[in-house]
Amino acid sequence: MTFSRAAVAGGLAVGCFATVFPAEVSVAQTLARGAVASSTPVEKLDRSQVAERLKANGIDAGHVKYGVNAYRVIYRTVDAKGRSTTASQLVALPGNSRRNLRVVSWLHGTTVYRGDVASVNEKSTDRAATLLFAGAGHAVSAPDYLFATLLS
């Protein structure tokens, strides 16, 4: 991953996630919010593999132009009571050399079971949605809500 792509992934992790804004947050918690704790590659697909995955989920793959690299990103945030915690998300990037990517934030419906979120389950429809947008050339952020993170 080039520096600019790493910067995009880090920026997505900091800027495109479901954030809770409690009434009172300490200075230490505010400074920690958004810090990336880890980034783990979870998928590297070429264009044809992206198209196959989408077709298997009943999604038209006609707009897929690129392969996709996807990462599970763990970052610091605060919960509804202002306590420091971690959250996760899937960040998917197209396999092209563009540096100025448009960003899609995929906000899924309620997911109760942690094993069903896009950053964990490669067969989830939310993962397929991220592949669709990244395969079309967009940087994608798919945050896992704190509730799903807490149930793990």
C-alpha cells in the first residue's frame, strides 16, 4: 500500500465512522478518539473475483472496473457514557493507482450478532455492498456500530 493509500485508509478510519457524542468527555478521551489501533488486510480480490462475489449475492456487477483490497480497522472512540472504547470498520479500496478517491460511507442496518458485520463476515451482504462501491473506484468505509462491537 502506498503512502497516499495508507493516508486515505487512515483518514477513513478517523473521519467516517459512527460516533457517539456524549455530554461530557475528558481531554484524554478526546485525544484518543479516532486513533487507529490496527489495520488488518481481510481481502484482496481481482476484478473477476469481485464480479463473481457480487453475482453470488444477486448484485449487478456491471460497474466493477477494479479489484478490491479490504481492511479491518480498529480505532479508539468513546461510548454513549463517554468512556474510552474501541470500534471497528471495514475499509475497502479499489485496486487502481488513483490518489483522489471519492468516499462512500456504507451505513448498514442494525446487526446484533458480531459475526455478521462486514469487517468480520466475508459472505455478508454489507461486505458485498462495499465490494460493489470499491470495485467501481470509490474508497469505502463500513463502520460496525458500537453495539455490535460490544457484543463480541
